[in-house]
Amino acid sequence: MRNVYRPIVLALCLLTPGILSAQSEAAEDPFASLLFTPEEIKRAHLELLIRIKNILTPGQQEELLRLRELDSEEQNHV
């Protein structure tokens, strides 16, 4: 597993009930349930971002939008 995915996988393990539960194929290898395809990782990352956004207060969401706009402006100038 690439290091870039570890925080995402760990966050998913903490936020998703039952993700680490043993399944018939995964019972032999405790880490088999952590091996995701890139598409699954992208989907899980998006779901995690949506969950995080949904728990932000309205003021925090406004700040997030402001920071995104600033980042977008900076990228357009590069």
C-alpha cells in the first residue's frame, strides 16, 4: 500500500463501522480488508470529505469556500 493512502484508509477504518470485521476470505489475512482498488479509495475519500463537510458549522463551511476560492485564484496565477 502506498503511503499516500494510509491516512485515508485509517480514517475510513475509524469512521466506518464494520470495515475491519472479519469476512470469510479476509479471516486468514487481517489486512486483506484494507487493500482497496484506486477507484474504491477515490470513492471512500470523496465520502469522507462529504462527511467532514457535513459536520462543519455554517461559519466553517463559509471559511472553507473562501479558502477554496483563494486556492483557485492562486492556481490560476501560476
